[in-house]
Amino acid sequence: MEIPILILTGDKDVFILPSESEKMHQKIPISKLVVFSPKIGHMINYEAKNDYIKEMETFLSET
């Protein structure tokens, strides 16, 4: 079974480091990785609300 996976990270996330998100992305072939910047941490939906919504809508419309 192949299920599309969206991995979101902030360039300044200290809880799940962007490098860890990149490792997950490399291990999941069908995944899409989006890195939010500049100076976006773990709370992407608050820190970059409009960009977050745009990425979610795009991903959901493609799946």
C-alpha cells in the first residue's frame, strides 16, 4: 500500500530537527518534504499560518 505522506518542518525546529525530517523523507519514497523558513520553529501552523494552509491544501488536492 502506498500512502502519500506530507512532512512539514520549520528551519528552526528544535523538537524535530530539520535534519531528522530529511532522514524521514529519504526513508519514505512517496513522501513530500516542506521546510518552512525563515526562522520558523515547531509551531508551523501558528508561525507561518498562510503558508501552512497553502501547503496543506495543495497536498490534499493532489492526493
